Amino acid sequence: MPAEHVGIGVVVARLEDDFPDVTISKVRFLESEGLVTPTRTASGYRKFSTDDIERLRFVLTAQRDRFWPLKVIRERLDAMDRGLTVSDDGESAPPAATPGHHERLGPATAGSRPLRLTAIELQRAAEIDTTTFRELVSYGLLPKNQEHFDEGDLGVARAAGSLVGAGIDVRHLRPFKSAAERELGLADHVLGQQALRGREAGSQGLDDETVTRQIIEDCLQLHVALLRRGLQPDA
């Protein structure tokens, strides 16, 4: 079902109960400041989505209750657009790490928007210092020349930061990257073999993403099993 889009008059009507001073001119001004970007019809009429209206509600609340200037509001909206959460005091932060998230693989998500962190935000969220961050980039555990980092990068930085905090040098973490690349290569090999057998049999099996996810999960389980066995006292 297509998302609802409404005209500027309807937007004002929906907001005016909470914000009696809102007007069409006010909404147009906020648009001119880049705080909301409605779509336009072929004839040039503005059409606002539900997200646009909630964005306007955030802006109007910030002005009325928090007395934030437009510059600050713009920064907070940018943070929200990059998947961060914004608290009542204006602080922005990525979602907290979920205990046990490594047990089952799933798509990286951060609310309704993909997470995009600056280098400083990544360091703060992962609780690592600049030296550790630079070493992670230098040794290839984090991507180079990156303007923004995603949730996968944050997961790597958090895990690596914990190991560094335990006294392990970043250079000793390179085998983890090599092992991950080998396991992904193994998954690609299995996919190729399954595709070949499927063509020969004239059938179609599971989709590639499902197969890859299952293989990597099995690899993780094998790692855990081997480590647990190694921790057991000799019989």
C-alpha cells in the first residue's frame, strides 16, 4: 500500500493542536532551511509524508520546549538521519550493544535508518582511543578513507576494543580478519557447488543469503566448540 502524502494545509491542521502558532509560512520557512524536504508533484505542489510530519513535530518541539537554535536542530536531525538516537538533552548516540548478539547472525540494523558514524562517534561508541582506532584501520580491521562507518564497523571496533583492553595488541587481531575472509570464501565455494548441482538437476534450492548465513553461523559454532574444548582441563 503506498505511503500517504498530504498537502501543506493538512500538515498544519495535524500540527496546530500541539503547536497553535504553526502556519503554512512557518512550514515553508523550515523547508527553506533544509529541515524538511517534502516531495513535489509535477505541478509543483508540496506533498508531505508521515515521516516529514514527525520531523516537523521534532523541530517544533525542540524550538518550543528546548529553545534549540536551528543550527543545533539541524545537527540533531543529521544524527537521526544517520541512525543515531537523540536524547532530550540533545546528546546523540548509536544503539547500545545487545548481549548475545553474536549467537545468531542477522542483518545489521539501527532503528529505521542504517547507522552511519563519523570516526569520532565510532571511537566514542566503541570506547576506544584514537591510537587504537588508527591501528584498526592500519591493520585492515576497519576500512580506510571512510567518511562514515556502519553498524558492522561498530561491532568490529567494540569487539576489538574489548580485546585491546584485555592487553592484546591490535596487530595480533589480524588473524581474525583472515579467518573471516576464509570462511566467506568457503561459503562462496559452497554456493557455487550448489548452483551447479541445481542447474544439473533443474531445481532451485535455498537463496544465497540463507545459505551463506547458515554456513557462517556453523563456522562460529565450530569456533566456540573448539575454544570451549581447549578450556577444559585435561582428562
